[in-house]
Amino acid sequence: MNDTPALAAAPPVQASPVATAAAKDSNGRGDYRPGYEVVAERILEFIAEARLVPGDRMPTENDLAQQLNTSRAVVREAVKILSALGRVRAHKGRGLFVADDEGMLITSRWGGFFRPVDLDHVLMLFEFRRVQETAASSLAATRATPAELRAIELAMQECRHGFVHGQVDVFNQADDDFHAAVAAASHNTFLVSAVRDARRLQRQSSAIGMHDRLGEGTQLAVEEHEAIYRAIRDGRPDEAAQATAAHLDRTLEDYRREIQRRVFG
């Protein structure tokens, strides 16, 4: 998962007028968003509002199309996105079901799913990541083995390579590898699991509505990764935690600006 909005979107399909209009403000301003992205968001909202749980049957594609006032083709593409994210399962001859996937990080206390399109949920997720990843980097600065340091360094270098050469997929994979390597160097299995699950949830949020691009935020992420690596390499736990916190705080601000851009154009 990428800490900047740099995920590849699925191939677009022809959106209905209603779905396309939902991507713009009342005056028609704002960036165009394919209908399937809007519908994917609305399907997630339906799952949450209906309090469906893993294994529950969902309406058919035709029923969803009618409820959401769009075409079945757009619903089908939205379902493909949600299937790839592990939120929906399509069983041939049986219909659509809420997926039973470990990546949902669902607990009875939450009483529902993480909603990738809910800003409050995204903000809470960043808060959660900040706690887990600052702790992981601090521990890594005192526990990392030479091999683990090398893994962090290689991921950092690959992030830079992806940015310099404009390779979104390369950057995204290396970004995932970097944060996973830092967590592994903490030698704490619970932190490794928490970091992995939180990043999986953020990937779901990024995959809907965030398009391909490597910009200023990506360049800053490369520099921030290097600061984190150097602090861990030099055995400075407080600086490693501070560098990680700065990285996540800046990434959150990027998300805030992206959301504002999408809403106000």
C-alpha cells in the first residue's frame, strides 16, 4: 500500500449520468470520477448501514443497480473492485456475499466494517497507524539485525527508484515492503500484525477514488523513509519514532488535501 495517493485505478466503464454526477459538486465542478468508483463507495455504505456481517447475502447486481439508480454494468465493475479488496465475494449461481476476509479487521466492539470512504474512519486509522508504527520503528532502532537493516535499506532504495522513474507499481510495492521491514525489525509479532492489517485497510481506502500519480507527496515520502532508516541504522529510537510520526502526519495532510480537492475542485 502506498502512503501517497498513487494506486492504479481499474479500467473505466461508461458511467450512468447519476453516478457520474455524484462525483461532482452541485455546480458541476470537480474532477471527473468514473461511475464505478462512486458506486463502490455507495455499496460499502449500504453494507455498513444495513449492518451486514461476513457471510451475509447481498442484493443481486440488478437489485443494486435499481437501488443505486445506475446500470448493471457499472455495478459489475464496482463489485470487481470490492472483490479485489476482499470486501465482497461473488459465488457463481449463488449471488453476492459480504466477504469473510481477515483483512477487514472487524471486531464485535466496532459493530461493523471499517468504511474506506468515511473520513472519520480514515482519520482514526491514521491515528492507529501512528501509535503502532512509531513504536515499531523505535524498537527496530534497538533490535534490528544487519539483515533486517539491509531489507529496510533496499526497500527505501526501491521506493526512490520507483519515484525517479515514474513507476507507480514499483513505488507502491516498495512502500509496503519498507513499512513491513521496519515492523519486522521490531521483533514484536503483534506489531507486525497490527501494521500489516492497518496498511491493508488503508489500501482499501486508497484504491477507491485515488488515481495514479507520483507527485510532491511521493518525493517527500522517499525523503522521510530515508530519515527513518538512518535513525534505525544509527540506533536512535527517539529519532526513529519522531521521523515516523512526521511521515504519517504529513501523509495524513496529503489525504486531507486530496479530499478537499475532490469536494471543492
